[in-house]
Amino acid sequence: MDGQHGELRKQTYDSLVELLYDELKRVARSQLRAERADSLRPTRLVHDVYERLLPYTMSFSDREHFLSVAATAMRRLLVERARRHRAQRRGGGVDPVTLDDLISGRTPALDPSVLLDIDRALTTLRGDQVKMTELRFFAGCTIEETAQTMGIKAETARKRWRVVKALLFQALSPTTRSTLTAR
């Protein structure tokens, strides 16, 4: 890639990030709900994602595609962070929560090992199931937003999400399942 083309791509990327900055911060806040509230803030996570995605030459088909890629990058950054800061305790003294609680943000901070186990469990899902989980869990999208992004009807998304939650819960380690309760 020549210098002129690279600079034009960076300017386009900068404009896109500026245009969607508030939405990116909303996604970051959603992902940080289950993260320990120490030094990482939504603004920092957005900036880290910016730095992570900048070197790649990719085009985005629309707003939802860009936000989906950004949400995936945020998830990967948080998983890397959890690996670096893994706590030694294994759920002791943590109140049980549901996957729905995690998605809605109605949870206390989770042990990093739970986040790592959820990330590992994602590898057992198919591509569209992973995308749905990333949109619901990590990007904080509603069923309607998820359906729109995936190009399906909301009712279809609801049905698929019930199946995905069951598969995801089944793929979790016994320790994480004891922390998360299925309803």
C-alpha cells in the first residue's frame, strides 16, 4: 500500500470512528459491565480498539458491520486482559447470576476466569451463533438490534438466542456453571 492510499484509508477510518464514537463508547460500557471496575474505562477501551484495528485494511459494509467488528475486537482485548490479570479464586463468595443478567448488566463484577471460560465456550458454537453471542453479550445489543444486524426477524432471533444460550451454558466449565445459574 502506498503512502497516499494509506493516509486516505486512515482519514476515512478516523472519520468513521468519530462519527460512531458515542456508539463505540456505549458498546465498551456494555462490555465492561461484567469486567472488574479497576483501571479500564470505556474511553480507554475504545482507544485500544482504534489502535488494534487501524493497521488492518478492511472495509465495512455498513454501521452494524463496523460495530460488530469493533465489539469483537473489544471482546478479544478484554479476554487478553483477563488472561493477564486472572484471579486465583474460583467463584468463592460470588453470587450466582444468569446469562441474561450478564447481558443486561445486572451483575456484579465477574472473576476473569468466568470471562475466559465464556470466551472458550464460544469456540464450540457455529459462526452465526458466535456472532449472535458477541452482539448480545459483548456488544449489549437488544434482540431487535441483533436481528437487524444479522438480517433476520426478531422472533427468529429470539428462538435462536434461546438455543445459543443453552449451548453456551452447556459448554461452560462446571465452575462457571456453578457461578452462572440457568433459568
